[in-house]
Amino acid sequence: MTIVYMEGTAKYARIFEGQEDLGTNLEVGSDQRNKLESVKGHFVMNLMMTEEAKKKAIADGIPTKGMVGQYWKEDQDGNIFYKCVRKNFNPKFVDKETGEPGVLMGPPVVVKQTDDGVEPWDREADGAIGDGSTVVVKMNVWDGKISEMLAVKVVEHVEYVPETQEGDF
């Protein structure tokens, strides 16, 4: 197991309880929807970064091959990002208390950088993470081929403002 820290800007951050992607927009019975349902959804955030930051992340151990290697992407403007993912539930882990298969993982830990250090993020007081927020993501990498988002530190917060259509109220 390797811990890797990646810095960049957040885009489409769905990292709080209740924001998990459950695949409801996917076709019922599709492989992708079935997989999301088996892990009770996942938390996800695109981490936009420079070419230099990508090279550092790869040198530090973020996978570039296999299924997880496909998390490296470019948007329509050619900007590099890594799709950070955390399963809400891991059916392969065994619950230490009950001995039953499957462990609820929950969302990643979210903290904020303050003048006094690091403090827990308060979603009620601090709000959601908006596109363009500067963040550091703590990733767990197993066997050089499996990665998981463990935590997100918000260094500079951009307020999330939902898009509204004209005439909405």
C-alpha cells in the first residue's frame, strides 16, 4: 500500500454523504449501473492538474495501466485530470465486528487548511466544494494498480453555486 498526495483544482466534486453517484442515470441492468449498485454508489471528483503534477503523481505511484489507469483523462479543451473515486461500500472487506462480508466505507475525509493548521470541513457552515477549489487529495494505491480517494484537503475554497435556468425560482 502506498499513499500519494496530488494537488490540483476540483471539478464536479461529489464527495459528501448524499452526493454519491448511484448510477441512476444509467440503463437499468447495465454492467456499469450494476457495479455502482453493488458498491452502493461511489464518491467522485475530477482533479484538474498540470502536466508536471501528473508526472509527479505517476512517479509517486498513481497507476497508468489497467482499469484504474483509465482514470487519467483530458477534457474537451485538452486539460488533464484524474478521476478520484471512493466506493461507498466494499463487498470484499470483512466487517471486523460481525465477521460478515462487506464494509460501509462512506465518503472521504474532508478538511480545510486554516491559518492554525487543518480543521474538519463543516458542510453546513462551509458549503459544498465548487469547481476551481484548490485541493490536495490523499490517495491510497495497492499493488500499483488500484487507487482509492481517502481524503481531500481544501486549500482555497470556491463556493459551489448550482446552475439555475431562467425562470427557475
